[in-house]
Amino acid sequence: MVEALQPILVPLCFIFAWLFALLLGLTLFSSLRDALRRAKQMHSIPCADCQFFTNDYRLKCTVHPGAANTEQAIGCRDYSSASRPFSVP
């Protein structure tokens, strides 16, 4: 029985092995693409450069404490740059 199925099993296993490798590659590519997209979105959160950001885990932002360091902070209307042109470092 095995000898009769062997001419069919060898190409079938070959196809399944390459299909598995292709699906694994596509999954890794998709995961990397999603991770890069998420990292780009997270880097657009302006909180770390805002003068109202305290960097304290109890009160991260004095203006919007609930939205600090979240996606809700993207496009914050109260954002004010921490670096002022006339300030002394």
C-alpha cells in the first residue's frame, strides 16, 4: 500500500513543505509590517516633548492626565513644546 502511494506522497509532501514555508514567511512579513506601523504611530505621540508632561507615573500630564502617552494624545490641542527659544538650559 505504501509503495503504491509513494509516487503521490513525495510531490504532495514537497508542495506542503513549500506552502508551509511560504505561509511562515508571509506571516513574519505581515507581523513585521504591523509592528513598524504601530511603532511609527506610537512615535507620533508628542507627550514626551510637551511642557505639561511630568514623567511621573502618578500624574503624567497636568492638562490631560487620562490621555497622556496614549493614542488620544496625537493631535493634542494643548501641546506646548518643552524647549522654549528664550529659556536658559
